[in-house]
Amino acid sequence: MQKILDAILAGEFGEVGELPVPDFYRGVTTHADETAMFDGMEGRDKDPRASLHLDEVATPQPAAGEVLVAVMASGINHNTVWSSIFEPMPTFGFLSRYGRISPQAARHDLPYHVLGSDLSGVVLRCGEGVSAWSPGDQVVAHCLSVELDHPDGHADTMLDPEQRIWGFETNFGGLAELALVKANQLMPKPRHLSWEEAAASGLVNSTAYRQLVSDKGARLKQGDTVLIWGASGGLGSYATQLALNGGAIPVCVVSSPQKAEACRRMGAELVIDRSAEGYAFWKDEHTQDPREWRRFGARIRELTGGDDPDIVFEHPGRETFGASVYVARRGGTIVSCASTSGYQHTYDNRYLWMNLKRIIGTHFANYREAWEANRLIAKGHVHPTLSDVVPLELTARAVHDVHHNRHQGKVGVLCLAPEEGLGVSDPEKRARHETAINRFRTAPAGV
């Protein structure tokens, strides 16, 4: 592994295809024989530091259509949190089901799961039939793994019945020194970014792009008022930038003064600190409080000069969904993914039905959408929202922090990269965007 890393650090990318690939590599894993370790505990009490391991695992060989990548950096997403606490179910069920579809997929059904759905790195080996990429290419990866053997997937790959999220529903993910991906997951690494900055955007930026901009999502247009929950978080920080970049008016909802300031640094002017203003949308575990919906809606109109949101960017789920349906304008759209606070959504259907609102479900992005989202990063129109970076050895601690919302933006992980700041090949472009690239780096992840 050291010879591969030395070649990359020396900029000798053309040589990596000639170097031997090690038989084993280090990866962040969960273990199938530990999936019951948190039984009977509330989700918030489950500790990823107990379930995540840094193991030596066997190196998979790329099959047809696959690529083996030397991972320089990766990132923490909520799906890694879910994997680590075995919610809503252990991911080994995903691996088992995937393993049954073909001999090639059977390699993923293992007693350990290498996690991670982001990466930046360098192509080492290409399987049979891969023509778009070569050893030495500097790449980032999006996390859609799809078989495309069913007609439904050819209109939109996200509708393919064998669509999966790499590193969550498949094995050999990006929180590791090596990763196995399909060739059609790869995209060019933005040249003005470091390895850790380039790795930060793949999952969340693509998800936000489909959710807000794509014709499969809310179809954001200039002048739209967009309510964005968790606007300084991994997903919300990209939604805020996409709204601003598209001429919309974001109303950013956050949970602390520091997170409010992060939104203002992105250029957002309308910010609600829900903790400071004391919004409590549930009276108790079973009963929502419509008075709080009305108070929240009035606050939005106060900020916007009387406008209700054309689009509500939903991802907290259970805690906020009733309020989201209520505050959307007549004929407006609630576009939903994730559900980080719970999957069982309850809302008053009168406000949906009688006011002709729409709920749209979205999930990650197809290759074209991910490519367009990455292109915005490469062009410098949208920027990484990296707030903290940890070495691979401290991944479990970082996942624990994300589990408890002690972060803003994205938390990056150095895999093979020995330090931050490496991998920039267009310093002039970087200099033009340095302030925007670093605007989330003003505070550690615990803020």
C-alpha cells in the first residue's frame, strides 16, 4: 500500500496501474455477529464507538464493469450512523439479498460490512469492459449501485428494482484504504479541491440536487421560497447553496446560533433558530401541536414578507413532517428523503388535500443528476461544506458525533491521505474560491 501511496503523493498517477495491489487493506466495518448488541436500547443511546471496527479485510478483485480505487478520503453520512446502530435493521440483510442475485454480487455477502458511501481517490484496477476510466485517474464516486437488468431502470436508474446504495446496501465501501465500485459510479475529481474536500459532496450534494432541482424532485425555479430543515447540516448545507445558486430564497432552519451563522456565511438571509425560538411540534410522544405549526408558519411569513414556502425540503421526518405539510403554500411541494428523526410520518391531510399540496419522495440521484451536481462543484458554483476532518482511526468517534448532531456541514475522513490539504491540482481556481471552500471550517464538529 505504501508504494501506491508514494506514487500518488509524488503525482506519478500513471504508475499506479503497474504497482501490485495488497491482498488486504484496512476498512471501517460492522460485524454480523454483533447485530444484537444494542437490543432493547433507544436509538439515541446506541453508541457507534462500540459497533464500528477498523479491520484488515481481504481485497476484492474488480469484476466486469467494476473498478478498484485507492481511497484518499471519505466522509460520514447518516447512513453510516444507521449501519452502526443497526437501524432500522442490520445491513447484513441487504448484503444477503444482494448476494443471491448473481455470483458477482455474492462476494458482498460477508460476515463483515465495509461501510462508507463517499470517496475521492485514484483508480488502481479496471475490470473487463471498463472503457471510460483507466488506472491513475483521479476520481470521486457517487453511491448509486444499480444492475440495470430491468426495463424500469432505463427510464430512471433510481427506479431499478436492483438499485442499491453503495457502502450501505453493498459491501466494500469508501471508509477504507481501498474501495470497489461500479465504473458508472465514478466522476472526475474537482481539480481545485483537496482529497478530503472532494470526498465530502458525493452523497449529500447529489441527493439535494435531485430533491430540489431535478424534474424528478421539486423542480426549483427562480424566486421560489424554499424552507430548508437542518440547513447547516450535511444535506441542508448543499440544499441552501443550490437554492441560492438557482435564484431561490432559502428559509434556513437550524438549532443553534453557530449553525445560523454558518447559513449566513453561505449567503442566506432568512434564518430560524428553532431552539432559541422554542418550537415544539409535539405535545407528547403521540400528539402533535397545531398551534406550534401556526406559530412557525407566521414566523416564516414574517421573514419572507408574507410568502409561504413554495417548496419544503424535508429530511428530519417524524419530528417535523406535520409542520412541513402545514406551512407549505397552497399548491406547494413537500419533497422528502431520509427521515433522520423517525420514519413514521403523521400529518393533517386536510392541509394537503384541500390546499392541493404535493408530497414527493426522492432517494439519492441517478448518474446524470449526480454528474450535474458534481459539475457544479467542479465549476465553483457550489462548494464543499467540510467542517472537520478525522483520520480513519477516529471514524467511530466521528460517527458518534454525527449521530448526536454535534456537527455542521460534513465531517471528512482521511483514508490513505496522510494529512489535509493534499490533491489540489488547480491552485489558481482554488484561490478564487478559498473563502467559500473554508466557510464551514471556523468551528470543530462538536459545535
